Amino acid sequence: MSRAFLLSLAFLSACARPSPPLEIFGTVPGFQLTSHKNASFDSALELKGRVWVANFIFTNCTGPCPRMSSQMRQVQDAAKDLTGLRLVSITVDPVRDTPQVLAEYAKRQHAGDRWLFLTGEQADLHHLKRNVFLLGNVDGQLNHSTRFVLVDRQARIRGYYDTSEPDSIARILSDIRRLEKET
């Protein structure tokens, strides 16, 4: 048998194997914040039964936030056929990131209706980042993670994606599609 034939056979065999299920890292309890539309946001109502991606940013960041927002837009654009998908960007700077500021930022990012920008009380945002999404310590500074968090329809955290890794967007898109196929 030729080497090309053996490689083709190995590739087909690998493709036929089912992927292992995504790990479960925890569950996101319901939370209430304020959206960039200056409306009350209740995750139990707005995200129930949906696959969604979360990240933590602040609008005047000159570090990784512009890259992360650009990558979130890539996810939005690449998954436009998945009408149930939601994208959720939560500020770590609620003093400056008022609903009006978040609305302007959303417009600059070309955020569609499925991409939400949220703010709230500092203590609530810190709790979400540190204790719910498990994204590290919060020391009162404007710090944030550079990871996206993938959440399934049952509000379970199913993946973390370091946005500084070159394949992170391809991996999260693949995993979003896997979760969208689950019932």
C-alpha cells in the first residue's frame, strides 16, 4: 500500500472517531445586570436555553480589550447562522462604562442584537468574574482575563479560550457548533 493511501486512511479514521464531550467546569447561576440599552438584564430570562460566550472587558482599555472585541466580532460574524447564540461582554469598569458608553462601544464594534454589553455594581461584577466564571482574583484594579468562556444551554461552563492563542477563535467556533447540535 502506498504511503498516501495509508495517510488518507488514517485521516478518515480520525475523522470518524467521535470527539470526547466538552468538559463541564461549573454552572453559572442567574444574575441581574444592566444592558448597554439601559435595560434590566436577567440572565435566567435572556440566556435560558441558549449557548453563549462571555468575556470581561472595559471600553477605554488600550491593552487586550480591542483585540478581544475584534475576536468577539469574528465569532459573531462566523456564527451568524446560529440565531440562538448570544455573546456577552461584561465590563470590569462600571464607573466609566455606563450603559451609554457601552452602547457607543457596541456601535463601534458593529455588535448585532445578539451581542450584549453589561454593567452593574462593582461587587457583583467582581463576584461574577472571580467566583462564577473562575477568571482569577480581582484586586480592585481594572484587570480582566483575556479568555472567552463558553456556556451551554444548561448554563454550564464548557470551555475557556485564551484569546492570545492563534487557534482560539477556530476552537471556540467549533465547540459552539458542537453545543448547538446537542439537545
